[in-house]
Amino acid sequence: MALNILTVRKIEAAKPRDKAYSLQDGGSLFLRVQTNGSKLWWYRYRLGGAAKIFSIGAFPKVTLEAARTDRDWARGLVREGRDPTLERRIKIADQVEQNDHIFETVARAWMKSNTQWSEGYANQVAKYFDKDIFPKLGKLPFAAVKASHLRPIVQAVVDRGAPTVAILIRQWLSQLFVYASGQGICDSDPTALLKGSVKRPRVRHHPPLSWQEIPNFLNRVDDAGYRITVIAVRLMALTYVRTAELRKAHWREFDLDNAIWIVPAGRMKMRDPHIVPLSKQALVLLKELHTLTGGSEVLFPSFRKPGTVISATTLNKVLERMGYGGRFSSHGFRSTATTLLGLLSYPENRVDLQLAHSKRKKDSSRAPYDHTKYVASRTILMQDWADILDALARGAALSKIMEDFGPLSKRRRALLRTIERE
């Protein structure tokens, strides 16, 4: 049988008659001209011995070329023993299901599934999705989102001078598409086409104070701000926790009688509770602070915004007034402690554990209790650190610090004996 008999001109010239009639194109494709003038494409086929017809659509919305393409698709299915009418229904159902998976709904489900995120990190992810992604993609069917949708979003963040945020957004989007693929919502990760599209800026770590700078810093900090914020800065130096962990601390987390502070898992980056042994110096500051803010649930309430805590900016303003703006931040006490304790050869695993850098061992039955490891030796470490700061503030030379706290000192031997017992 001849194929592709019809022409566009012949179809357009076909007029309605008293009865509907058909124009054959060959290959079982025909155009049905209705009495009302509408022209409908149909494909005739047999499957399992039964005669059937497959509706392709109306001309001119479905062009002659498109109708032939659909005919060839349907013929191929029939050869495989598959019903094109049923296959199209499945395809439509899949599309409807995909349309039900709106991008924002899927993204929020992904965020909710990441129960290991800290509250601060979860808020950070939600903030950038709300600001940069949902306004552009939120209402689109998830499976319809392509690299061409994502590239302008990432580039807009770069253009506003935030390349590091752009890289984070690309990474988050990749994690989101992996999650959606696992849920059967999409088949691929379009962010793979964006890799390398943003140049990673040179990482600027929080620089430490050198041991030569510490004495001047400690002797000037008391005059640099309000007493509550000064205490916060001093506690940052003594505990070297992350800034948010201290700013958002609640009094209920502290056992001053036993000199222990337990930071709850929700505020920890690794999502494990974290024990901070409190030195004598830290206890003195906390007891003073309790006379100032003990009536509040939190250690450092914001007096400008009731119901909230002081911001990281509040602490950094103290440092700016001391002349450290742009070169030292409150987070820098962590690298300061790491550097100086490393110089004095303190056991790296104890320092890292106190910094909450340790990771859970997979399949370990004791993994949930890792935060309680080596508390005795960490208590000695934290008291040594506080005494080192005091010695530097008094003007002790590094040689004297090394003599009193170095690898051959009595203090170190006491620490090593405790480590042997643990």
C-alpha cells in the first residue's frame, strides 16, 4: 500500500459533506472529515485479532508531518504486541503524576528528610531556596526542570558577588535531584551539566591570633564593650566552641556544680551532643554572667530584639573596636586554640574531639555516645588551655609556656597518665 498520499493542500481543500468521509494517507493512517468541518487523524490497527483505531488528534493542531510521526510510533508498538491507546494513557497518567510533583513541594520534602542537619544549617538551606530558587522554579513540575532553568539562577548568585553561595546552591540542587530520583520523581540530575560553571573562590579560613598577639588581646578585651558581650568573647576564647553554639546557649545546658556544659545535638554541626568541660576561669565568668542574665532562659539575650539572642555581629563588633576588624573573628578562637595547642604538642585526637571534629564510626554500637569519650583528659586539656591563656596575659614567654605546658612538663605527664587510664 502506498504511503504518504495526502498533501497539506489536499487536506485544507477538503470540505464537509452530508456524511463524514475519510481521506487515506496510507499505512493505515487516515483523516476523518466530519460534517461540522473538523478534521481528525486516526490510525487503524489490529491487535490480538481485534480491529482498533487510535486517535491522533485534530488537524491543523496536529500537522500532517506530526500525524505521520505518531502513526509510525503506534505501528512500532503494535509490532511489539503493545497497544498504542493503552501506552498513551499510561504516558498521560505519568505526566499528570509528574505535574503533581511541584518543585517546591519536592524540595521541602527533601529538606525535611535531612534530619541530620543542624537547625542553623537547615535554616540556611531554606533561606537560599526561598530567596533564589522558589521564586523561579517553585511552581514548575519537578521532572520538567532542566539545566537551562538552573544555570541562570546559579549565575545570578555569582553576579551579585556570592560565588561561594552559588557553589552551595548547585551542590544542594544536586542532592535534591538525587533524592527525587530515589523517589521515582525524575530520572537524571541536570546539575551535572553545571559542574565547573562557577569558579571556586580562594578559601579564606578564620585566621588565628598568634601567641604574640594573645596577651594584648586578653588585656584589652574587658574595655571593648558591654560586660555581657565581653564575657561572651572571653568564653569563646576559653571554650573555643562555634560561635552559634555559644550565642544560642541556654542556662539549662550548664551544670556549674560539676563544671560541665552539654551542647544539645540540634545546635551541633555534626548533630551529636557535645560536652564542654568548664575550666575554673570559665566558671567564674558564667557565675558573673548568671547575675546579669540568669533571669532569662538564654545566656546572651538580645536587648534590642526580645525573645532572640545576640548575633555574631554583636561579638565581632567588640573585635572591630579592638582593631581586629576584617582580620580576626569570633570563630577564629577555634583556629587559635588548634594552632597553639598543636605548637605545644597536645594530643591531636583530644583537641579534635573537643573541637567536635570527630566523626561517628559506622556500625558502631557506641556511636551515639561518642560525645562522652575521654571527658577526664578533655577536662585537663581545657583547664590547661585556660591556664595557658592566663600565663600569656601575664606576659609569660613562649619558652616559659613550653616549660610549664609542653611535652616534658608535669602538666603533660598528668594528662598522659589520665589518657592511659581512659
